[in-house]
Amino acid sequence: MPRRKLRVKAADSARINTELTELRTRLEIHTEWPEAVLAEAEEAAERPRMPEHDATDLPLFTVDPPGSRDLDQAMHLARRPGGGYRVHYAIADVAAFVRPGGAIDTEARRRVETLYFPDHRVPLHPTRISEDAASLLPGEPRPALLWQLDLDADGALVLADLRRALVRSHLRLDYAAVQRAVDLGADEQPALLAVVGRLREQQERERGGISLPVPEQEVEETLHGYVLGYRAPSPVDGWNAQISLLTGMAAAELMLDAGIGLLRTLPAAPAPAYERLRRIAAALDVDWPQALPYPELIRSLDPEAPLDAAFLNACTGLLRGAGYHAFDESRGLPAPADPGHAAIAAPYAHCTAPLRRLGDRFAQEVCAAVAAGAEVPDWAREALLGVPALMAGGDRRAAEVERACVDLVEAELLAGREGEEFRAVVIDVDERRPGSGTVQLREPAVRARCDGAAAGGPGLPLGRVIDVRLTTADPATRTVRFATA
């Protein structure tokens, strides 16, 4: 669906902010920093470990949402003499600021990842580091892990190199600015990002990988109140993601060859899951010829069409089971028998967001050591095997926070409107209770449970547009429920 916005009155924003504060308390989310962490962050920001290699003449640029200050990555793209492309990808070197076993390290292992609330961001690292000294802000020299990724004319990786380097980002762009530059043909770097991004998307097709274009619900606080809407991925989102995926795949291969590392894995979905999808496709009139591979089917769908959107929502079930796998063959802990990530169709590692995700720092450190022909530092090797459990807990908490925030704002938006009718698309049906399922309103941007026909009656029409009546909107319990009208 296209993004639609509904604003909340300013008074409602104040009430929501109070409820969000209470939510953080209930979820035991720590927003304050211990004094020892802040003191160590200040000292580290003044005296980070600086690399010997100087690459500040490389005109890197960043692509992030407007206003972002925790900038993990910067890139530069060029055409290679004789054909092909060269991608330089700089990633913030968080390890240059974090002393193993120190106060920042200990607190980061407790927080695991940055959490995003509509009114407040709870960062993984103190802002003196994450939004200042370690962030790849324009015009500032920063320690980084600098990847050089050489591609052939078709976008396939032919050489990957990594070294610690001092870098300086020259330009900060957001997604809309990159898209404008591409449309106008006014800047070589955005134009090359589009070229390389499309080539990498074609490489993804040939591997059998897939990126689901499912619109996400977003909650945003503005000067005029909260905005709740849908955000569909843009072409720039995809191109930028392809550079990160390229780096993550190169990192995974580097670690697998070395016999030590941290992978992000996803097992292939079992055959019954695809059989269920074929039944859903038939119910939604989605044409899926027997010979058409699943990834190609996904690329043929329109996420703004109700029937296709409902099918794409069902496809998210194939992505369950992602996790982290640490291995160290020198200690008798082998890599997984199947190290691949099913959605990417290749081995893959999270390593490009160390300011916001704990595990990336350890994966980075392994890669940097292996690329330099050095031993992996003891602090990284000792901690590595415990990282998957930490990340699993952090991912669960982040998902809980995201869902709780959306549920709260949905309930606040609709409170007092019980009995009103809305147009909605049925995006999911409970197989055990086909009279119940999930509906997605067109306006406001709400997804919620819907109770339809009684037992024995007709089920909800999956993928169809129906009229629903609001029965419950309770901010106290963050509950919204509908019934068929």
C-alpha cells in the first residue's frame, strides 16, 4: 500500500509520550547511562585507536534517513579500468572506542542493540560515541574498516579486500536526495549506485535470493503530533541494501575460509510451507504456474494491489527461523553444515551496523584480523561464542518494543471511535478459525485482529476488501479489534 498518514492532536502526543515512558519502564528498558560508561566514552572519544593507513582523500558519501547522526557506513563507487566496478565501503570502527571488558563493553552486552521508540531512541552506545566520535559524519576524520569490493561488468564479486583506515565522509545524503540525483542525472555517485545496485539485484535473482517488498508500518513524531503510515521500500532502499548485502556476503566467505566467525543464517522453508503458500495463492487468484520459481513470482507482484499485498504478507512466514551461528574450528566448534541464508541464497554475516548492533563489532574484528593475516584478538575469540544468545535475546526485545509501540499508537488513534466502520483488506486468516484473521486498514494505517463469522459460518475472504467495524480500541492494554460489518 502507498504510505498514508494520520496526525494525532498535540494533546494526544503528550499523552502518548507519557504512555511510552511507562512502556519503557514495564519492559525494563534502561534509558540512563551509568556514570562509568559516560566517563569512559568521553575518554575514548578523545583518544581512540587510530589506524595507520590514511584514506581521507577517498570522497565517501553516506545514505541515511534525514536527521540521522549514528552513521555506520559510507561508500564510494567507481568504474574499473578495463570494465567492472569498484566499491569502497567504510564501516565505523567501534572497536577503536570500546575497551574489551570495560564499562562501555559491559553495558553494550546488556543492551545488545539500539531500540527505537516513536519519541525516544535508546542507543547501544553512548551518543558521545554513536552520534559523534565514531559516526561517519561529513567532514570528520574517523577510524573505519574499509572494504574494497571489485565487481565485474555483470556486478559479480571478483575481489574483496579489507583494512583499517582513517576515512572522511565528504557528503551526507538521504534516500530522497539520492533518488532526485538519479532522476536528474546530476551526480555521478548516485548514478553509479543505481547502476551497481541494479546489477546486484540481478545477481540476487540469479542466485535465487529474494527481498520481500512488504510495506512497513511506521510511527513518527512530528512537530504537529504523531504520524502512523505505511512505508514501501523505494528503489534507493534496495540499491543501498545491496551494497550492505554484498559486504555481508564477502565477510561471511572470509570467515568461513578462516574457520572462525559469526554468521547470520536462515534455513530453507520446509516443503509444507510452500504447499500452504500455493493454496493461499490459489485462494487469492495469484497466478503461480508450477514451473515459475518462487523468487520470480515475488518479483512479479505489486505490493499496492490488495490481493498481492495479502499474499506477500503470507510470504513473511518463510523468513522465520533466522539466527546467529558462531564457530571456531580451532576449538572444535565447526561452521554450520548449511551456512547459507535462505532469503539471500548465500552465506551472510551482519557486519555493517556496529553502532547499532552488538554482534557486528565481533564479526568486524574477526574479518579485520583474517584480512591482515593476524590472529583474532583473544577478547573477540573468547566472547564470540556467546554472541548468538545475546543477539537472540536482543532481537526478541527489539521486536517486542516495535510491536508494543505500534499497538499503542494504533489504539490511541482509534480510541473513542468504537462502532465506526472502515474499509480494510484481509491480509491473513487463521487456519484453525477461518472466521478470524488480520485486516489492514487503508486509513488510518492500522493492522489488527478481526473477528468475523461465527463457528460454522463463512470465513474471512483472504485478500478481499471488506467493511469492518471497530469493537475495541484500548490504549491501556494496547488492543485494537474489529469485527466484520
